[in-house]
Amino acid sequence: MATELNTSIQYLSGVGPKRAELLRRELGIETLSDLIHLYPFRYIDRSGITPIARVAADLACVQILAKVVTRTLYGPSSSIVSQETDPIHWGAVKRLSIIVEDESGRMEMVFFKGIRWNYQRLVPGSTFLFFGKPQAFGGRFNIVHPEVDVPQDGAMAQGTLTGVYPSTEKLKTGGITGKVMCKLQSAALALCLPEIQETLPEYVLRDNALVPLQYALRNIHFPKDAYALQKATYRLKFEELFFLQLSLLKQKYVRSRGECGLPMPKVGPDFHACYNALPYALTGAQQRVIKEIRADLMSGRQMNRLLQGDVGSGKTMVAVLSCLMAIGNGYQACIMAPTEVLAQQHYANIQKYLKPTAVRCALLTGSTTQKERREIHAGLEDGGIGIIVGTHALLEDNVVFRNLGLAVVDEQHRFGVDQRAKLWAKGPGIPPHVLVMTATPIPRTLAMTLYGDLDVSVIDEMPPGRKPVQTMCIGQNRRAAMYKFMRDEIARGRQVFVVYPLIFESEKMDLQNLEQGYEDIVKAFPLPDYKVAIVHGQQSNEEKNFNMSAFVAGRANILVSTTVIEVGVDVPNASVMVIESAQRFGLSQLHQLRGRVGRGAEKSYCILVKDVKTSKEAQQRLDLMCATEDGFEIAEQDLKMRGPGDLEGTQQSGLPINLAIASLAKDGTLLMQARVYADRVLDADPTLSEPRNFLLLKELRKEKYEMKDYSKIS
Ligand code: ADP
Ligand code: MG
């Protein structure tokens, strides 16, 4: 349908093919509709005028009402090309300098572009409004490329709040300045607004005291006043969060009715045998979670549960007991780990737990021999193997189960969405129940959004007896003292992790890389007194396993590594975690790494070694690490400091949907409100098929709400 809204941006006056390409590349804007849905991220109150004498470098933007005194054109290397009376050779001009003055003083306005145009209009003696960010230059202040307006009678005619749009250097040099963007928005709105249709039903607007969409769009771009802006923002944020929750909850509803699951009414003798032989009592949180899982397995619907629990909170135990419930009902279970080392460790632990039972457990990874493989395949097919632990190797086509009833996936973020389908297909006609475990504490607001259609269990209690990890942050000047400390700990029979953020991959950064670090450590901890192992991503599997097991078995005192040890590896005898260039790591990564120590009976330490160049934000992260060990608090702070997009640094893809205006970090309360309301709407009309909900259904059909099963195994 040819409408204004889906007209290419190219045809908007002031754009054209070149700028259209720029807008597409830099901001993903292709149509007028895309443009008007790009909202300002802040607003400048342009009602105030700053006297020149009060201009300071740390002011964001100032508006100056001043008279032009002189205009000077400069050529290359600051030669003066023209000063008023001379004839002008435009080709040689590189810069235009305008000196302006008001009653309080003088300052300079500088132009590198649009020189001729500005030269011609900024005639000495005439007064203008200049707007921009002042910077100190040679002891004075100037503004480069200020926005220039002719002062109007009676303050500013266009309203006093001006939106500031997301922009890039390329956009600015390509001529799409803030002012141009405002003009484009204004033109686009004029064309599109009449076409804009309300997306929320009348009753939803009424219940939530929301302004109509047209009003909201107009005022989000060009606020009539602060109140109108507030109403507009509220409406747009609410709408965004509401539809997000509505789509998630609707999926959940459909799933909980539709997807049937393998019925597992019993607990079974193996569960009891294992449970009764446990060397410790389960924590209250572990018990609660096991009850939740039990209820899922009995429900007749497929379980899709995320189990969150900080490092060391005892998720493995929960996984094993869940597997035994499946076995108690005649099914098999599998546990998938992201790495071979982890799979091995799980396998070793699980075998211990299984001793009092009759269950046979096997390990399948990339390095399983052909002969073992054949036996395992046979055992899985005839049901002789009850629990299989492994890596992605479990997903291979030739791995066939007799009747897989439960799949446990450890550290969910390492698994891709596509693998879920493979796993599901391994069930006996009906997909197996799925339990995804993660040690990444996800703040509540984010969890609600990411996993809105998934059931979430949280182990929020540590097994008794875990000692706090003493965390400190040091500079390079204390390296010698740190080495001495490491020697003392090793002399006590302890082991030390040393982690580096990079491995010879960074051209531009002056980071010590892993290899250099390894050399240094080996020099400081020489043979035969010390043994140092090294593990990194570029080693072959054998090499990695060899080094890793040397450390796990206690044959090496120090393990130098990249973050491959981040997930799950358990070496109770390791009491020191040294993190080099700690300022390079994100909070959740630091937290995960720290979780590798403090697992044994000994007091443990985490030493964050920072480089000289540590930004203020990085320092904040390090300070927070020293201040708390609470994973959820760290996650909340992380969200606040970094925004949800890169919550997980490189690991997590972020949100299932891009939010245009709402912020999960800042709009938690509104998110909650939107969710409660979405719940109410679905409660009254689960399929949204009532006529009054027609608009909602229509909106949810849009592509952006076709969520890619994030909630399942992703
Ligand atoms: P994670 O949640 O990081 O996977 P694990 O399952 O590896 O944690 O458990 C960490 C350690 O705590 C293990 O050594 C485990 O044996 C122990 N553990 C688990 N549950 C309890 C408990 N209820 N009481 C005491 N120790 C426990
Ligand atoms: Mg674990």
C-alpha cells in the first residue's frame, strides 16, 4: 500500500539519495515511519540565554544572544585569507572565524563547513542566537559549528524544548546536524501524522490514562511544554513495554495450554536412594526449586524452566535429582555442558551422587573414542544408560535415545537457539522437559523481559560454610607484593588462578597479553619449585585438557588462562584468583571469575590488578566488586551502569526486541505496571479475539513480536 508512512526517506524534502543512504547506514532509517519512530534521547531547554562572561567549558550547550563583530577567513595553516575588505579566493578558505560580543564579553564561533553561507549571513553589526557546546581553546572559549538562528520577537517561536536525536560523526559531517534532523522530523510528521492510526484500544487508553498516539508522536518530537512531553513519553513507553509483555505472556499462555509434556507422576526409588545418601542437607532454596520442578514434571505439560543460581549455589545437585525423577518414571535424561572440561567435571561429580543408585551414567564429548562411542550409542538406544553427560556431541544425529524425558542445559548462554530443535527432536515423539541452568544472575526486570514466557526458579541461598572471598584492587606498583602473597599461599599448599583478558589479538592496546603474562609468571615462579599451567582458546582440545587436568589434579600450582575457566570449573583447593587488566572485564564476568575461588575450606582471595589507564567507569566496577559478593546486586548495578544491551559483554545477545524509548534499567516500575495490565487483558480475553482487542492482536502480528524462542534454549 502506498502511504506516506512507508515512503522511502529519500523523497522527503531535504534528503535525497545521498543522505538517505547515510540515514540508512547510520541509523537504520529507510522510511518516513522509521524516521518518526526515532525519538529524541534528551531535550534541551533553549529558553535560557547565557551571558558570554558566564560561558564555561563544562557547560553542555549554551545559547548566546550576541552581535557579530568581525568575520575572518583562514586558509591552510591559519594564514588569513580575507578580512572584510579583501577580495575572497574561496578555494583557499579552510575556516571561518566569527567574533561575537554581548554586554558581558566576546567569544569566537568557528565554521569549517558551510563557510560561504555563514560568511554571507553573519554580517558584522547584526545580532543572532548561537547555540552549541562551548570548548576552551587557547585560553578562550569558542563554539564550533553553532546552530545559528535569527532572534524572534517574544523569545523563541518554536517552543522551548528541543529534542536531541541519536547521531553519529558521519551523520554530522554528512550535513545531518541536530537542526537538520529536527527539520526532517517536522516535515515527516506533517506528512505522516494524519495517517497515524491508534494502536491501543480505547479502553486501554482510558484505564491507563494515556494520551492518543498522534498527540504523543507530535509531542515527543516537538513538545508543546514539559507537561505534554511527560504525557507523550509515558504513553510511548507504556505502549512499548505493554506490547512486549503482552506478546510474552500470550506465548506463555499458548504454551501452557498447548504443548503437552511427558507425564512423570512418580519420584522413584533412585531419587530417594540418592537423596537419603547426600552428605549434607539441601538448602531451603534447593528444596523449593526441586518442588517446583517436581510440580512441572507432574503437570502433563512440558517444563521449560530457567534455573538461576549464583556460582556455587548448588545447581548440580538439583540437576541430578531432577534427572532421577525422570528415571523414576522410566525415562532417560541428558546433561549438556558448554565445554569438555565442564562436562568431565559434571560427569565426575554426578557419578559420585549416583553411587547409591542403580543408574548408569556415561560421558560423551568430542574426544570420546569410536569404541566408547559405539557402546554409548547402544546404551542410549536400549535404555541401559540412564543419564548421559556431554557437550554438543550429544546433539549429533547418530545419538538416539530410547526415551529421553529430560534435558538439562548448563550455562544457557553458550547454546544457540537452533540447537533447541535438535534436542527436542530427540524426545520420544513428545519433546523432553527442559531445565536450563545459569549462573548469570539476571536482574528481575530483565528476566521478566527476556524470559517472560519461561518459568524461572532462583536458588538465592548459598550452601552453609562458604567463606567470603576477600577482594582487593591493586595497581601495577604492587605486583611484587602480590607475587610474594601468591608464594605464601602456594607454600600453604594452595593453588592460584591468573586470568588475562586477551590473547595476542589486540594491535592497539597496550595490554599485557597472555603470553607475556605467562612468561612473567614463569620467571617469577620458576621450576622446580613451581609448576605453571596455561590454558587458552587457541590450544587444541588435548592440550587444553592436559593443562586443565594438571591444575585440577593439583600437579600445577598456578593456572594462567584466558576466560575459558570462567564457567563452572571447580578446584576447591584454589584460593587465589588474580585477574589481570581487570578494568577490561565487565562486572558479570568478574563475578563469574571470582566465583571460581572460595569453594573449599580455605579463606580465598580475589586480586583485581588494574592498569594505569583505568577509566572512571571501570574503577566503579572494580570498587563494586570489592564492596559486594552478591551476584544479584552486581547484576542490578551492571544494568544501571551499562544498560541491558551489553549486560553480558560479549556473551549475551541482549534483548529479544529493541526498545525504542523505554529503558529496562530505568523504567522498572512502568514495566511492572505494563505487565500487570497485560496480564489483566489476557485474563479477560486469552486469545485476544474479542472485538475490542482487535488492535492488540493486529499489533502482535507484526514481525518484531515474533519472538525467536529466546525463552527456550538460547
Ligand atoms: P553451581 O551452582 O555453581 O553449579 P555446584 O552444584 O557445583 O554449584 O555446587 C557447589 C559446591 O557446593 C559443590 O561442591 C557441592 O557439592 C556443594 N553443595 C551443593 N549443595 C550443597 C548443600 N546443600 N550443602 C552443602 N554443600 C553443597
Ligand atoms: Mg555448576
